[in-house]
Amino acid sequence: DVDARPAPSSSLAAGVAGFDPNIVFQTHDNGFLRSTATNYGYFGTVRNRLHDSTGALVPVMESPVNSGIEYLYEAGLWIGGVVRGDTLVSTGSLGFGQAHELYADSYEPRTFSDFLGDDEWTFIYGDTTTDPETVRDDPYDGPHRPLPVRVRQKTYTFDAFTYNSAMYMELVVTNVGSQPITDAWFGWLIDPDIGHVDVDDYWMDDITGHIRRTVSNAGQPLDVSVAWAMDNDGDPDS
């Protein structure tokens, strides 16, 4: 079904230097959390800088809905590979480095269906440009060298209680260059800031860790590796 709801919101790019007006975002808000997806390999809203069409600040990853408790500053997709012996990495975010290398070539109208979830958004973006007006120099590697790839990103959420505390994601990555990509690698840079938005510097007391263990799955050993982060004092209570 073609979605009759409004198209994804503009980023109101005046507050985000260097961002193209083709950048759009959409917020999932039908489950136990509100989370914002974009069309440039980036999750989050660069806190206090992205606004919707009404001028309201866009949630990053808030749960429960309308609680004011946020869990994420930003997250950026990383795609790496080797092309003709050269290791290249395309990044949606470098944290404070702000080197965005995955970029929407143009606005792609998205369709909506309830085939996978109750709320679905599809965005298309890629790493194909070296234009310094679009892709800033990497502070570590200098001028950007595209991988190059194109990504179709679908995110979806559910109303049903069993599944409504998460956002699910499907990524299809296509090599759009003339050379093969070997040793492909995919990951996310996650920068969690956890606490209530009315608390100053609420991220300062966050703690994080890493769990590694082997569990049984259908009688077979399965190695599990999970990074976690949490707030230390349960804002806004002391």
C-alpha cells in the first residue's frame, strides 16, 4: 500500500552546517520507544539540532514514549572492504569527528506496508562522492575515497507487546563500483547518552561494559558478544 501519511520530515538543515536539503529523517513512534532513522547512514538527531516541521525537537531514541528519557546520542553505520589492495571504510559518523561519508544522492519516495512491521520506512543512500562540499575530509585519513556502495535501509517497529520495545533493521548493500570488494565488514559506531533530557549533562554518569559468554542454542554452543550501556542513577530521580 502507498502510504497516505506525510512524507519524511526535512532536517531543517539551517541548523546542521554542510547538510544537503535532500537529507530527510523519519521517527518511529508506534511502540514502546521512539527512534529516528535518516537517509545518510546515521541514527539519532545530533541532539538539539534537528527539528520536525512544527519546530519541535526530534527524539533520538526515547523510551518509554514521551518520558523524556533518551538512550542515544548518535549511531553511524560503518562499511569496510578491500578494493584492489586498498582498505576503504565508509562511515555514517565518526562521533565528534563529524565526517559523514554515506550520503543521499537524492530524495527517494518511500512506500509503506505492514508486511514486516506496523511502521516501516525505507531510505536509499550511498558512498559515491568526493565533493568536499558534501563529504568532509576525514580528520585521520584526509580526502575521502569512496568504497563505493549503495545502501537500501528499511527500519520497522511493531505495536504488538512482544516486539514493541525495539526497532528492527534490514540493510541491502550493493557494490556500485567497477572493481570487486573483498573482506567486507559491517558495523555500527554507537554513542549512547542515557538519562532524562531535563537533567544537565545527564550522560556524565553513564556506565558501559561488554559481555562475552557461550550459551546453548538447539544443543549447539553459540558464542555471544554484547556491548551494553546504562544510566547510573535512574534520572530524573536522585
